[in-house]
Amino acid sequence: MAVSITSTPTRTRLSLGPIQYYWQKEKIVDFYRSVEATPVDIVYLGETVCSKRRSLRLRDWMAVAERLKSVGKEVVLSTLALLEANSELGLVRKLCTNGSFVIEANDMSAVQMLAGKTDFIGGASLNIYNPGTLRKLVGMGLTRWVMPVELSKGVLADFRQEMPAAIESEVFAWGRMPIAYSARCYTARAHKVAKDACGYCCIDYPDGLMLSTREDEDFLIINGIQTQSARVHNLIHEVGDPVSGIDVFRISPQSEHTEQVISLFDQVRSGALDADEASAKLEPLAPVGVCNGYWFNKAGMASCTVVGGR
Amino acid sequence: MELVCPAGNLPSLKAAVDNGADAVYIGFRDETNARHFAGLNFNDKQIEQCLAYASSHGTKVYVAINTYPQPGNFAKWERAVDQAAEYGVDALILADIGVLDYAAEKWPELRLHLSVQASATTHEAVRFYAEQFGVQRAVIPRVLSVQQVEALVNNSPIPIEVFGFGSLCVMVEGRCYLSSYVTGQGPNTFGACSPASFVRWSETDSKLETRLNGVLIDQVNKDENLGYPTICKGRFIVNGETGYAIEEPTSLNTLPILPDLLRIGVAAIKIEGRQRSPAYVAKVTRVLRAAIDACLRDPENFIPSPDWLSELTSVSEGVQTTLGAYQREWQ
């Protein structure tokens, strides 16, 4: 059941989302060095979860961005998803006026700073739920949107009927999904301290901290002020499917195996590997299993069987 | 400082009006609003009665159309906007950019408020909605400390409404998928968190349990009380320890900081709870009315009366209250 290469639109691209966790500077720098040689087309950089995490300063991020650009990657700088303090607005403003790289706006503050001034990408936390919203943002300079993770294949198909053809649709295709954001830091809470006294404890959890039910079911991931799905969202079966409507497949970095994940997505894209085979290789790389329920308009944590591997 | 009270039905609306609400907020009987529960909210005839009662008492009526339509059902939200506009309500409370755009174009004279579900937490985000759609007031998520609310109020181009009492969303409103992750239905898409159809209460030999679509949310001994299974108020295991990893069952109560909210220029205080009983609405409205009036009379010496506090605690989740994110230690 090989993938038909001819039916794969040439514009299908792979992106690497921003690192959602708090890693040491060396780990981040090494990570992006290794990304240079991968077949990923687009790399999103920056801290999107907590402004207290400062392994890299803006100039460090810019240096990483320049290196990736020099090896042919499209580089995008991502903004914080939840802003609370004026100092955080200042950080976002600096990003938005960097002058070199496109911005992924992850909240409306960033959109306000970019609208009408420069093209931008609308992140998954912008709440673009219908084409009317998308068109309005396109009028302000949006060129690509990342679909909210809780929306389905059917919704994307409906969008495609009503959206400008030049606009790219990106979908969260591999990784632990962002499920919620809060003022409270749950990693700090697990350590019985307040956020202001967190001691940067999230650095000890490079893939987040597991929250399980009292029946020991792996349920959610605590990642500072962000909550994620414990299961990895896996849309490998949509790669190479011309009707999926996905222009860009986003892979979310994890502390290990990200290069392998990128490679498997790329092999399916090129037709070198069947999606079923790729999925069999991918699933062990997910720390506690995979899910794809949202894509099939079900509970996000559900795992629906994809027949035929396409 | 305006007092904005919830009404899930006509008796609640009357309770709010009779006990001193400056405004009440309501929703239609469908998924166009964020309290889409069976038996709750208003159909056409009830809305007319509601408007008649409120206007005869000088109370404003706001209609929440604050969920996120999808491509296939956008027309339903358009109809809701048109209907509310035709009734001549005092304001719409909207979240979705597409819906805001529609309302601003079609009903330019209609007053628009930004719903908490739009997740606007900064003056730049608020400015976006004010400039693009002429929004005249923004309700802000329960994520800011008092100092941050003050900074927002000072820099915002439009007045700010905050939550003053009620069930506490600990996640940023409008961006919480906990319910949809477990059930497929959540606040943004369905207008409800932990929909009742997915809730199971069960009993083992010694325990009571609540499950949401099969996921164990909490478990207590038979002599204890078991709360409604919202995921953020459940008990889970983190690093080997079982407890309320996200938040305990508790309600937000801002009476202790009322003078601060007044001083920094908050335009309105909202009470949560369209899903609650008329008795709840009456009690909370009465207490908040008395507290706001006392605070306006003499903010310097305002101290919440023990009676007010105990009345509010008695209707709170888990019979306890918190200042939530307003207080940095909570965060």
C-alpha cells in the first residue's frame, strides 16, 4: 500500500514547532545544530510558555535563527501564548520588531503589534475557528495559520472551501498537545512552592511532568503554566494524503528522538515509507502512546484506527 | 462600579434584578453561549419577559454569544446576534473574531463587550478588539494579579470588567481544552465544560467515584462529599503524591480586595453562575450589592462583614473561597 507520490502536492512541508519545555542552553543549541541536517523545512523558535525561562536571550535566539536560515530553513519566531505582565509585552514587542524573521503570533497582543505592518503566522492558540475569523486576520497580514488542536479534519476541509487559496494551513501533527494555560505554575505547585519562588524546577522535566489518574492512567503533562496531553498526537497517516488539506505538518520537539520523528515523516512524504510502517516505528518514540481523536472529531485523547495506511 | 449578575432562567433574572444587579447577562438556549446546559437559558418568549422585567426596573440586559462557531454552523451565531440586536438588548458579549466582525458590520450601533472567552489579557489585546470592532468593554480572564489588572486598566483604551465571585476557571478562559480532550466537547466548541452526558457517579464498597468519559476524576470515602467532575478540580497523582494537582474545589471571592478594584478603576464586577439556582443568584447579588455600596461609601475603612463572607462561602464550591490569581501567592 505505497503512497502515491504523484498525488502528493509539492507544497507539503514539515515544520518543527517551538520547544515547549525548559531545557538548558547547551541542550537547546545542540538540538538546533542537529536540526540543521534534518529534512524539516520550517523551524519555529523561541519561548512560548513561560517568560521566566531564559536559557537563551533574544540575541542567542537570533544567532540560532541565522544559522538555520543559512542552511536553508525557513525560520519563524514564536511569541508567548499567555501574557500577563507589561514586561512580557515588551518581550513580544522586541520579537515583533526584529526586522529579519517572520513572527508566529500566539496571542492577540502580538497580532495587534503586527497587523497591517508585516506578514505573520497565526499560532494554534489564536482561536481561529471559522473562515470569517481567518479572512479577517488574512486582511491584517496573516499568511499561514495553525489550526487549533481541538479541531478536526472535517473542519479543515470546510475551511478550504472558504479560505483564500494562498493561505497555508498547518496542523499539529506530532507531539504532546497544548491543552490549557494558567496563571498558576503546576510544576511549582507539585514542588509546593509558588510561581514567584519556582526555582526553575521545570528544568528537571525535559518532556514535562506526568499527571496520572488514581488508577495510574497517564493522563496529562504538567509543563509549568501549560498543561499538555500525555499522549502524543500522531497524524502520520495524513502525510501524503492529498485530501487532508494540510500544507504544513508540525512536529513538536521532544527531549529525545525528534530527528527520527522528522525522518519518518519525511520518508512518508517522499513515498519511501508506507504510513502504517512509519506509524509502527513512531509509536515507540512517543513516551506513553499516541492519540488522534481530535482529528476525527472525537475526544482528543482517543485513538482512532486509520484504515489502509493510505 | 457596575454589578453584573448571571441569569440562567427567568426566576434567576428576577432574583438578580430584585437584589440590586445593575446588569444581568443571559444566553440563548443553544451552544452559542458558554453555559450550554440542558434546561438552562432563554427561548424567544422568555427573552421578551426577561427584557420587560429588567427594563421596568432599570436593569441592563447583556446577551452572551461567546463560543466559537465552526465553518458548518456560523449562521447559527449570526442568527443569535441578529435576534439579540432585534430585541434591543443593552450589549452583546462576544468572543469570536468572525462573530465580532459580523456584529460590528451589521449592527454598528449595538454595544459590544469582549467575552472572557476571547482570552484578552493585555492592553494590546484589548486594543485590538476596540480598534477592529469598536468593542466598548472587555471582560478579562482570571489570570492577572491585582497589580497586573491595574496596569491593564491604566493602559486599556476601554473599560475593564473583572470576575468578582463564583466558580473559578483556573485555566485561561477560551483556551482550555481539558474537557474536549476527554469528552470531545468543551467550552469553545460546545459551550460547556465536562458535559453532564459524560459524567458517571458510582459507588464501590467503600468509595464514591466520579468519572468523565471513563477517566477517574475523583474518589472519596462514602462519608465525604464528591464535587462535580471538572478536570481542573480533580485529584491526581504527580511525582508519587495524590492530591489536587491543579486546584481544589473552591470559588473565587474578591470581597477582601473590593477597595483595590474600585481604586484602580475597574468598571464592572461580574458574578459567575448562570448554571446556579435563583437562590444562589439572590444571595450572591444581595451580598455583592451591599459590599459594593459600602465600599463606595467609605473605601478607606471597608471591611467585608463576617456575615457576607459566610453567606458567600456557603454557596461556594468545596465550601471555601480564594482570591485566585489576584493574589500572587496563589499562582
